[in-house]
Amino acid sequence: MFCWLSRLYRGFSTPTGRITHLIQSSLSRTLVLTSQRRIPEFSSFVARTNTCGELRSSHIGQEVTLCGWIQYRRQNIFLVLRDFHGLVQVVIPQEEKMPTGEIEIKVKTAELLNSCKKLPFEIKDFVKKTEALRLQYRYLDLRSFQMQYNLRLRSQMVMKMREYLCNLHGFVDIETPTLFKRTPGGAKEFVIPSREPGKFYCLPQSPQQFKQLLMVGGLDRYFQVARCYRDEGSRPDRQPEFTQIDIEMSFVDQTGIRSLIEGLLQYSWPSDKDPVVVPFPSLTFAEALANYGTDKPDTRFGMKIIDISDLFRNTEVGFLQDALSKPQGAVKAIRVPEGTKYLKRKDIDSIRKFAADHFNQEVLPVFPEASRNWNSPVAQSILEEQRSGLIRLMEIREDDVVLLTAGEHEKACSALGKLRLECADLLEARGLVLRDPALFSFLWVVDFPLFLPKEENPGGLESAHHPFTAPHPSDLQLLYTEPEKVRSQHYDLVLNGSEIGGGSIRIHDAELQRYVLATLLKEDVNLLSHLLQALDFGAPPHGGIALGLDRLICLVTGAPSIRDVIAFPKSFRGHDLMSNAPDSLPPEELKPYHIQVSWPADSEAEKSSLNQPSLPES
């Protein structure tokens, strides 16, 4: 690291292209402020007078002190100094001049604050690095412009959310415990040992129970930037520990929660993106499934699922006849635009295999207007009137491909919903743009089922979301007769095909909550005795929502993974590659917790490593 005391002067070299653009856009974002806020003092309380990215021709002639890392060195004359704010070129006094943009720093004095060993990778965004290497040296990866941008944008959005909730709408920011107890339903929890024999804490999956208890306590507008923990597999959009913007309100209905969140996102949205347009459109769960085959549809492009059952009532095609003869049987299809131009035969074969392997569904490719024919003998059995009706109903054009399947409604829609996304990926890989990366398409999905059949026991029920969700008022009586038909007062917020938030109006009546837990879900109510007792003491009607902050920022920044918007994330396997966590503990350190590890027979190497220094995962 270097600290420079220097005088600015005008120079004449060429700007640094993409890096200069990043500096300028970063600066403009930083200085977009409301009339009530002052420009941030980035150099207060420290030795520097300015950051590397803020100097312009208006500063020429001033003495400045800069601190940062050396990005480049050339001929021991020209140095590019970098900090979180940008780059600036520094010149060791010579007769020549080579400025960055309009100015350079002419060195008067320089002090080496710390030397640097050879880095495991260059701190340049265009240099490819494996994710394992980035996570192992995360403190170096954080120096990159992209990581700096992602984390600073995250900070700015969270601060604006706090302003909106606290200053404009009277919410109270309250921290809730991270040492809690096991709760029924939901994801698997992390277990934490205590010093009491046989007793354990659990890390909370979310502050759900605490936020409801705060409503009972009269703190009727709560929010928290909450840490949550779930012991389940990682994905590009999931981590074992993650952050939510957690919100709860008393005396509110679903419309109120949705309006609050729309305003929150509109207020906190980055100024360099297109403005958020409210209100957001909504679909019922049934509509989302029927049109898109999923409860989190990407509405940036078409290719909707079309029910073509009526065209095939008199078909002679065996598997279509068989499907339509059964309850809930249907024939469904999607139109793949210009599929004959962009999809190869191997793509069609791969699509059919995927549907068979993952959904046990036969998918039939049909080319109604194409001159070439990849149809199977089954597809050629489609009658002429069915072909013309298909063209009319699905608005088929030349070169389009139709993917057709038949079966139980929900299963057929789910299969085509997945194939819709697979086809979009294939088409875009071949150059056809379907999804505008600059478009942010928000959608509310509502009227979910309250219960789902248990996978391991189809005769039993489990909560579609969590057991505290209130039933739809119109379906309340069905709760006691046909609970599987009850809709819930749950709502999900979807952005570009990803669920970024979910919430519900809660059950605030203790007896109704007991009935749902004990009678319908067969849960041990003693695990929730504290909540049931609180509801008995006059709980107000209340509801809330939690926004997945990591996933939201990931979509806003266009990052490929939520690991790119978290300072110190875990790997795909849930490991911290930098510190090699989780790690083993020697038996004597486990004694206070009354725990003894039972080692598998093939783990002698692991046991012997307890007394050896840990090496990072490669």
C-alpha cells in the first residue's frame, strides 16, 4: 500500500477505456443524493485528502494525499494507484507526461506502508479465476471492481430501505435471537450444543415466531436485516446462512403488505437502473402453473403453455387418447419461436429425454409450417384439421416448433414449464435474444394452496409454506371438511423467474392455530406452546413478508451467483474455503457439551488429522 503527497497537473494521455467508465459510473452513483443528504465524506478521519476516483481537472494545482494499492507499474515512472473509488495515474517526476484522463499525480513524497507478495491471481475483473480460488483468497477477490460495486450497491440499497421503513413509515428495527429451539416443519435446522446434557439450541430458519410475538407485544411495525440459517444443499441462489429484509405489521391485509413492498423497492432502487413501475402485476398460483408451469414464472418472454385438449378430443394418437380419458387429463403445448432455425436434432432429442427422465412425460415435437420434417410417426398421425387448428390457436409461424405433451394437468404443465426455460437458454445460446438483461419484471403470485400432500405419506398433509399461514377467508369452512382444497393468504414476489420474497397474513386466533398444528399437520403443539399462549392474550391480526436480500442484489447486479454479492460466502458444499470451516474439534473440547463423536470405520485419517494443522480445500 502507498500513501502519496503530490501536486496535480494537466496531462495528455488516452483515457483507460472500460476502467474509466467504471470509475465514472461509480462516482455518479455515489453522488446521487436527496436534497436532505450531504455528499459522503470518504476521506474523513483518515490520512488521505481524496480518493483515487474523484480527482478531475478542477483539482489541478492542489496538493493531495492519496492512499491505495498499486495496480500497474511501468518503467518505474508511471504507476496506476487504485482504491475502492477508482484508478488514477501517478508519474514519478520526469520530463515526459502521460496522464489518466485529464490529470496525473506528480509525486512530491511517497511512503511505502506495506509490501506485497506475489498474488495468487491478478486483481482484474477480466482475468478468469476459479471460484474455489476466489473463495480461498476472498480478501483479495474483494479488491476487484465488480465485488466492490456489488457490496457497495448492497449497502446503499439497505440504507435506503431503512430510511423508507423507519423515517417514512414508522417501523422499528429490532434484533431477534440467533440461539433458538427446534421448530416443526420447514427446512432442516443447524443444531448447536449447550452445556446442559442432552439439550441443544437451533439456529432460526427465519425470525418468524419472534416477529409474531412482537406483534402481540404491541410493536406493530417491525423490520430487521435478519440473518437466517438452513442446513440444506447449496445452489447458485442459496447459501446455508443468508440475509432477509424481514417485515411484520399489525392490522394489515395482503393489499397493504404488497403496497408497502412495492414502495420499498421503488424507493431503494439504484438510480442507474430503469425506475421500478408500480403496482406490480399479479397471478394466482393456478394461473401461474397453467400459463408457465411454475409458481415463479419469468415473464420477460412469451412461450406460454396453451391447453389444446379440445383439438384432440377425437384423436387417434394413442397416448393422447389415454391422457384425455383420465380425470385432470389434458394436452398441453408451447410454441418455440424459430425453433427449426436455432434448434438442432440433438437438441430436440435432449429435450425429449429430459422430459422423460425428470417428469416421466413423453414430449412430441411438431413442425406444422416447416418444410423439413423431424416428426416421429406419431406426430404424422395428426389430422389436417387438427394441424390447422393448432396453427390458429397457437399463432404458429414458419420455422416455429411446437412441443406437445399429454397427461395430468399439473404434471404436464410442470414439464413444459421446465422445457420453456431450457428452450430459452438454447435459443439465446444460438443468438436469439428473448430476455432483456436490463429488464426487471416483477410479479406477485397469490392464492397458493394452504396444504400439500406429504411426499412420504400422500394421505397426510404438510404446510405449503409454514404452519402459521392463515387460510383464505372464503375457504375457512373447507378447513374442517376438505382441507386439501383450502387456499392460503400467502403471497410470493417473483423477479425475472426467481422468488425474491414471500409472506402471508398469519393465523392470530389461538384455537385455529392449535387445530391446524395438532389435527391437520399432526405436529407436537408443545414445541410451540410459547406462541400459542401468546396468541391467547389478545393477538392482533397481523401479516408480513421477508425479502431475500442476497437473491435480490444478485439479480440487480446481474451477478451469476449470490456468492458474488456476499462478502464471505460458503462454497457449494457449504464450506468456508478461506478458513477451512467446518473443522474438527478434539475430544477434550467437546466434553463440556456432553458430546462424543462416533467415527465411521473408514475415518481413521480424519481422527488422526485432529492434531495436524488444517489445509484449505482446493
